Amino acid sequence: MVHITMNGLAVEAERGSSLLEVARFYNFPIPTLCHEDGLNSYGACRLCLVEIGEAPKSKLVAACGYRVEEGMKVRTNSLRVQRARRLLLELYVATCPQSKRIQDLASEYGVRQCRYPVDGQPGAPWDPKTNCIQCGLCVRICAEQMMAGAIGFAGRGKSRHVARPFGMASEQCRQCGACLYACPVCELRCQASTAESLLCNGCLNFSPVCFQSYSDAMCFLEPCHACELSGPFRHEIGIKAHAPHDAGQKAAPSTGELK
Amino acid sequence: MISTAQRLVNLEDLHHAMRQGRDLLYPSQPKIMVGTATCGLAAGAEEVLHAVREEVANSQLPYQVTETGCIGWCSQEPLLDICIPGRPRVTYGRMKPGRAREIVRAIPEVKREWALAMMPGDENTLNGAHVNYCVPHNGHMDGLTAYKDLPLFKRQLRIVLRNCGIINPDSLEEYIARGGYHALWHALRKHTPEEILNEVKRSGLRGRGGAGFPTGMKWQAVRDAQGEPKYVICNADEGDPGAYMDRGVLEGDPHSVLEGMTIGGYAMGAHQGVIYVREEYPLAVMRMKQAIRQAEDAGLLGQSIFDSGFSFEIRVVKGAGAFVCGEETALIRSIEGKVGEPQQRPPYPAQHGLWGKPTCINNVESWANIAVIVQRGGDWFSQIGTAKSKGTKVFSLVGNIENTALIEVPMGTTLAEIVYEIGGGIPNARACKAVQTGGPSGGCIPADKFDLPVDYDSLNQAGSIMGSGGMIVMDDHTCMVDIARYFLEFLEDESCGKCFTCRVGTQRLKEIVTRISQGEGEEEDLDLLQDLGWLVREGSLCGLGQTAPNPVLSTLRYFRGEYMAHIRDRRCPAHRCRELITFEIDPVLCNGCGACVQICSGKAILGEKKKPHIITQAQCTKCGACLEMCKFDAVLVH
């Protein structure tokens, strides 16, 4: 066993386990988009960033791929981590505003503005060319669980994309649909009153909130997080019905360097 | 080119090869050398070499004609040198085939025309960083400046570049004649691996690839790591725009890298080495492969080198030229035949590297330092440089600078010394605005910070990095927003795209900076640049992403006013950003010569001969060709 300090708590962890596994075991929430149990960690989505070490030499690392080391100090929710998460989710919303999962995470982690322009309308159908976040889950599930390896990444930098070999149907593909199953973002967001706005939780600014006035226009799977925030829990987390647009941004410092 | 197929087993063999090399370096007959590194070839060295060979053959002259690497005087390429017994070596610049023929015909007289400098006596070592085994011809020539007195070379200390431009890179004997492979002999026959390792530690050498990790510590980690076999890798995947330090060494002195790697292998207990060179350096690949063959034939690579029982082999792996493959984990994956994408560290390559085995990756320049450190001792090396950065650093000095050059200076030399003394200042009497160091990962340092000593820590504090050694000098006609946009464009293509912050972050950064350069930016954009830059730096997986925002953040830090001019006044102070400038012709100054009409590709300039011309704004592409063409300063930019 390895002894580490997580959020000030002395905890034990199994040698070789990742920081993400340890944090989840001790119930410290860490959001992820590119991690699934049973698949190799990839470290692409960067959402699982945690702060390790001590100031001034502390740094952010991806918890999913970082193995525990004896005596290390980990903070899963420091101001620096929070700021990185919020800025990341802002970037994610701009990349794939259609995704319920991303919109939910954005609501949950207090993203109240998106400062990037988005190509096309937020309500537009999902387009893999512009909306894929390249978490690599489909590629990994195909190779590691389905033993097919029928899809992979092609290109580099801004032209990188998920592709079939030579862009043709592959004999390796058994059309099992595991790639669709694994995709974290091709689940549509809430289609209610604010479907045109970039941030789903825009409804927090309305009164009455959307689910009260559009009760039959909910997300088709589960209630979206913004709705939950504006529902019974709103007093607990202190969001007012007429919350200023950037209430969440003001709650935590967002400018200046956090060291 | 002479290749002895003899095996070098003991010191006597080495001395014998040295004598042979000395005869090649300073033959009893006149010798003509042409600098045929890539820089020389690009300037036309091949034609010059051909002309010289033809002239010598036609006249049946007993002269030797050899090639040599880049001495670093890039602005004067192609270079031609003549060595006449009893006289100093004389260098001629900007050679053309015709001129070269004249110089050859004049031998044994030394033609003074086009001569740039001479290299008398033992200055051949260029400041004596090197044990001088080789006594060249002495002599002096009036009216010619010696290399050591030239501003370009005066402040230089050439350890890594000790042989570049001096020896024929195709000749093993010439390398040995200048002290080559003596360090290897001493290491293998007189020292234990621990002693070598301690020597490297004592030298204080830090990785020359840019990050500056102490080389000795890295070697210790590999030596201590569990697992066999161990690997030694030379990172020659040089990709910064405007940087060619590694290429200069590989093409000019390939054996120095091989010797360094072999010594490293001995110290770390590795028996296999890989040189990872990019495909874009065909000459470097060719010269390295040839050097490996020569070393193998001479028994300097292979089984039981110098009868010591230590075996080492090196092979060359060509990379496809992806910038990200200079990152060590991506480089390893590329060698393994996988997609060149970085991996999370730890585990570090020292524990889990090539094929999962302990691996030491060092830059070309680091390896080229090793033989000298072993030969002269770590203490000697650590006297050079500053408290925390030891030794010298090679820079490619490019951009708006008088002397475009490949230089090597002791750490701690100030930027002012490099730009104004070695570099000779800015052409056309313009003012210097900034220096960009460290390539796309680095930042811009403004001219008022030029008293900054160049070492790892000072550059980091200034918001830039040492990087591998690219140094781009910019004059006051450079727009810093445009520079930031250029580097971001480079990075959005060269990011591997694996991690979200780097792939999308660089795209978004470029999007915002482009918007600003087009005069469509808002003041809030600057905060967004800061926020996003912070995220990309903090949140990215590898060194590429972690340093990718530097070009934006450093220009924003030092040139915020310039960003504000683009945003608030919709104006580009340097007249570079096309969307924000207009070209006009002054009707008084224009004499209607028509030169601009000829050059304008958009056919935007109208006017009769000898009458003032007019630019049709709708058709003007703002390329600036008319501005450069006009001899009467009649083209105005607003």
C-alpha cells in the first residue's frame, strides 16, 4: 500500500492505482469525459486535472493516468483545479453545445458564460467534423474490448479526426455499435426553451424556470443538471431565481494567476 | 575522402590515424575547402564545388579539394577556404563559380579580392575550447582580419561546434586529428562508468533540447533503473522555425555525436543507440549513416571497442517531420512505429522508455558536449557559464539581423551582446524591437530587456525559454500580434491533437488573435487570451502544449499597447496586418515610372506613364510589393 494525502486527508492506496481511482474510492468527485473503467487511460479530455505537490512547485496533472507515489499530496478541488475545470468546460461547451453530458457538467461546475463564438447554431444537428471532442473512447473500446480496431485517429492537430482505414468501410467492423455506446457527447441536450442559447443552464436566468413552464419539453433521458439546479436543490446551492448571468464566475476568482 | 578500413584497437592506432588526419587537414599541397552543409548548398555551394573540382582537374593541379561543414557564417554563404602550406587559411564569402575559378587559378598566390578573414595558427581551434592536437600552418597576412578578431567570432566559445567548418565531415581521420575519439579511449580504458557519470555530473551540463534537465541526473536515473537492455537516444528532431543548430552539428561533425553517445552508453550500461533524425534533413541522415559505417569499420562502434569488452551499436531512425516527435515520449512511440503522440509522464523514459526499457534521450548538442567534458574534465566545463547554467549554447541567429549566423556563446552572454556585437545589429539602420527565443514554445523578449543574460533561468523568468536555440531578431516593422498569430498557426497544425487543451486551445487562441489582427477584437478578448493561455499551459499533457501559449502570453505581457492599438484604434502600428492598412500613392512624389504597375499582381494600380498613379483599393491585396518596388518613396501605408 502507498500512503498519500488527498485533500488534506491521509489515505491509503493500492500501489499502481491511478489518482482517479483513489479519488473515486474515497468519494472525491472528479469529472471525466475520456475515462471508462475497463479501457486504458488516455488523458485526452483533461477534465480530471488535479493539483499535486506543494506550492510553489505544485502542478496540475491528469488524475486518470497518474499513478500514486508514496507521500504525494493531492488536491482534487483546489482553486486552481476549479478554475481549470471551469475554463475547460467553457471550451467544451463551445466545441459541442449539443451534448447533454457537457451541458450538465458545465452547470454543475458553475460555468455561467461562454465567451467563444460557435460555428453554426447550437441547436444544429450533431456534426462529427466540428463537434467531436476526440476523447478516443470509441477508438479504444473498438480496439480493447471488441478486439476489432476498425477505427482510429487520422490526421494531426486541427485536422485530426476519428476515421476508418482509408475512409472506407472496414472488414474489421462488425457493426456492433460499441463506438456509439461509448460516445459521451452524442446524447442530445435539453431541447426546451433555451435550445438556441449556447449554455443549457441559461434557463437558470429565467423565472419561472424552464421546467415549470415547459414541463413536457424535458430532456429525453434524465432531467438535465441545470433543471436540477433550478429545482428543489436551488436553495442549498444558493442560486437565486434571478441570478446574474455570471454569478458562478464571480463566486470564484477567475482572473490572475493562482499559484 | 580517405577511409582506412583498419581497426583502431589501442592508443598507437589512434595516434596513427591522427597523423593521417593531420596530413589530410593540412596537406603539403594547397587545399581548397567548400562549405557544403545545407546552408551552403542552398546558397549555391554545389556549383562552386563543381567549378573548383573542374578547374583543378582541367589544369591537372595537385590540389586537394574537400567539403566541410558550416562554420556558422551563414550570411556569407557559400564559403570557400584555401589552405596554402606556410600560410593561414583564408576564407572567401559569397562565392560564385567564376570567382572560385579565379581564386583557384591564382594559387599559390592568395587572392585578396572577396577574402573575408584568415585563420592563422592555432586559432584553428577558435578560442581554444579544445585540446589542440593538431598544429596547423602558421603565418600571417596583412590586411586580413583574423577570425578571432571578427566581432562575429570574438565572443564565441566553440565547444559543440569545435570542428564544424574546420574538418571534412566525411573524414574520420580528420575528426581524430582534432582530438576525436581520445575521450572514448580514455573513458573505456582508464575510467569506470561511475567515474564518467560523476564527471558529467560535475560538469553541470543541462539538457540542450530546451528544458534544461541536468544530464548527469538523467544518466544516473537510467543507470539505476531496472531492466535490460537499456537504450540511448539522440534527439535530432529539430523543428523550430528558423532553428538549425542540430543540423549544423550533424552535417559538420557527425562523429562528435557518435562519440558522445558511445561514452553515454558506457556510463549507463547501454549497448544500443538510436539517432532520431527528421526526414527533412537528408544530408544530415546521409552524413550520420556514413559516419556510423566509418566508426564500425574502424572498430569505434561494434563489439569490444578498444578491446575494452564494451560493445555499442548505433542506428539511424528517420522521423516524418512531426514537430511533436521532438517530445521524448512521442519520439519513443515514433521509433516504435506507433503514432507520434506523447504519453503521460511518469513513468519517465529513464524507467520506461523505448520498448518499455530504461532509455536516455538527449539532444544532439548535449551529446556533442560529452567528449569534451570527458577530455577536459567536468571542473573545466563548469567554469564556463553562469551559476546554474554551465557551458556554452549554440544559437541560430536569424531574422532582421546583419550577420545571420550559427553561433556558440558561453551561457550568461547578454542578448545585447548577441544581437548588437555578434549579430552586428539590425540592417537598414532600423531599431530592434524584440528577440524571439525558443521557437514556438518560447516567447518574445523586448529590446529594453536586452541586458538579460542568456541562461535557462533568466529566460524562464522573462516568460520565454531557452529552447533548442532558435533566436529570431525582429525590427520595428514587425507586428507582435502578427508574430503571435504566426506561431499559433504553426502550433495548431503541429499539435498532435491528442489532448483537448492543446488541440482546441491553440485553435481558439489563434481564432482570437486573428480576430484582433483583423481589427475585430474587443478589449475582453485580452482577458480571454490570458484565461485560455493559462488553461493551455496548466492543463496540457506534454511540453508542446504547456509552452504553446508562450508566444501570446509573452507578447501580451510586453506589447500590450500594440494589442490595444489593434483593438481600440483599429490600427496596426507596424503596418503589417493587412486588414488594418491601406496603401496609397502620393501624387506629388510619384513620377509615374510604372514600376509598381508591373509588380502589382492584383492589377490594382492604374495610371498613365509619367503621371501620378492611383491604387484601386477594391483590388489591392495589400501585399506590399509596390512599397518595396518604389524608388521614390511615393507609396504610403496608413
